Amino acid sequence: MFFKNLSAGSTLSKLRRAVTLSPPARNEIMSLMREVASDIVDEAESMSLSGDLWETFLALRLAQDDNALGRAAELSSVPAGSVVGLALSELWSLHKIVGAARTIVDNSAELDGLRLLKNYEPALKRAFPPNPALGSVSKLAEAFAESLTPGEMMSALLGFYTSCGSGMFSLHKAFLWLPETGLMPVKDPDPQSFAALLGYDDQKAELLANTKLFLSGQAANNVLLYGDSGTGKSSSVKALMNEPDFIASGLRMIEVGKEQISEIPEIMRIIGCRNYRFILFLDDLSFEDYEVGYKHLKALIEGGVERKPENVVIYATSNRRNIVREVWKDRKASSDDVHGWDTMQERLSLSDRFGITIWYGSLDKERYLEIVRFFADEYGISIAQEELERLAMRWEIGRGGFSGRTARQFVQHLLIGVKRL
């Protein structure tokens, strides 16, 4: 099988079996069709899909299929060679399978309810973060419905692969790396936006400029965002994934935990040959003086035998400028380490591997109160400004400083009190 989504046990596999069974196996056919319909409806509800679910189902499966044709189309708008011929016959076969399933539903009173799949409306329409590929899937489904020849179907599919790519990267923009399963799509990414991040305009501008440079295909820097807690370092990185132009330009983000740093070379081998631009996001990064994981990260950023792919940058956040914890004994001449200065420099050198370091300091009082007023308006809280600011200052005393996080938490707490009134 060329398209991997036809693997045993998949929805497409069950559908193919249903349409190829002979009439005496009617009970099994009905059972398989109901299973397939249940799978399709579950997917439609989770993604808030509407319209002709039969064609959309096929379009989604082919969009999500990680195959040689899709990877070739990412790199060339006109892929050639035997791979096209291999995919062509199987593609038309899938088209006929979906058509046969429609016929089974139309001719069976037992499956009368499944006719709603031709013009489906989801129970809940969700407002997803902008992802151009979702709209492109609907257009691909429409093109499939109108295709009269295998060539027309192939042209539509190649158009999708060329513009959106294939596999999990075509429909998702954020991912986690899990040791057990590898890359896992994040189905509901944080909707954080730059508009909701007040202050730090210079910092955001520098981060955006480097990311735009990266997306343009030019050499961009790895970035370390460091500074006080709650100042918006992580939020700034996550906000990049909610810039529609960035996603349309192929930006994808993979969050990697500190304990998974040794697995980054494997991640790079997976994504290095894809026509996307990847940010590896290391959040809240820090090392104790006895941990050696920072040495692996140093080699990955710059200095290892295996070159970092040009379509990958590393963005990290930390409360520490130097990332690796430093203690006073490291600077004492009486230290047992004969070359103590060299050891200290070796620990400090990790942060130097980041071409750009961006400082996020605590806010001043006026900016803190400005953010409080902003969130109060966002949440629809109507309190006299003088009283709002007085309460905000009382809240901050026990929270250790002026920050955007403190302001948001105060307003959320205030919202609970308002609802009780």
C-alpha cells in the first residue's frame, strides 16, 4: 500500500472491506459501515467539520498521510518519477471506495441515518487558531468530488501537498516530543497573542525580527529569553504560533523537555529533510551545577560533528542568564579544581551559544497597573479605577513583584469575587 493510512485496522481499511464484501455478508457490511460512520462523525465533531463528510474524510486522510509523494511535493511543485505512478492508481481506487460507500448508504434502509454525512453540521462550531491548511482541506474535498479522472484527483492532491505539506505537519502547528511515541501533535495550542502581551515592545520586536529572518530562509540566531518570573518569556515564544503569516510560511514548533535534550538529534533527523521551519522550544531551562545535560545542548547548538539543520532554530526561556547554576565556591582560589576558572567558563559558555539573548525584567508600577486595567476590560469587570488599582497593589505585595502574570492572576481572582456579588 502506498498510502499508509490504509494500514490494517484504520478507518479506510474498514471502509474498503465493507465495500468489497459480497452480499451474503450483509450483517458484517452494516456493522463496518456503522463503525466507519462513527469514526468519521467523531472526527467531524472534534474538528468542527461540516459539509460532505465522505469527501472531507478522504481529503483529511490523504492530507495526514506521511508518504513519499507528499514529501517530494513539499520540495518540488512538479514531482516526477515512479512515485507519481504508484500513487495515481491507488488514489483513484480510494475515490471509488468512497463512491461505493455512498451507494451502500443510499440503497440501505438500515443506514438511512448515515445520509446526513453528505451534508453534515457539527453540534458545536469551534473557533480554532488560524491554520490555512484546514481551509485547504475543504477545497481539496471539493476538488475530489468534482474529479472525473485520476489525473484531476492527483493534480488536486499535489496542489495541497505543495502548499501545505503532508503528514502531521500539514494540519498541526505545535508538537510535543514524547519519548514513548515521538512527535505528538498539540490539538489545542495555547491561543496566546502578542496583542495581549503588554509591554516589552523592544523584546518582542527583536524576537519577531529574528523569526521573520528565519522564515525567509536566511541564517537566523538561536534565542535565549531570560529574566524575572512571570514577565512573558514563554508567552512571547508561544505567541509566534498564532501569527497567521508565520504559519502560512511553514513555521512549526516542537516543545522539548530538559530531560529529552539527548533526543534532540533524533528529532532533527526527522524534521531536517522537511520543507518547514521548526522552532525547538525549551521552556524554563536551567541546570544545577552537578547536571551534565547542558554539555549535550552546547554541542547541539554549535560545535557538534553533526550539523544542525538549516530549517531548525532553538528558542529557550530561563530565569537565569547563565542557565547553569553557579555557586561561590566555583570562584574561590582554594577550590579543589586545579583549573577552576576554566570550569566556570565551561559552565557559562552555554548561554553564549545563543546568538540572541533577550532580557525580560520586572515591570514598573505604572505598566503593571496598565496591564491590570487591560485585563479588567478584557474580562468585563466594572470597578472604579481607583479601587481597582488599590486592590491590585495589595495583591502584588504578596506576589513578589510587578509582572504580567501577577496582573492576570489578580484580575482572574477578582473575577471570582465579582461573580459572587
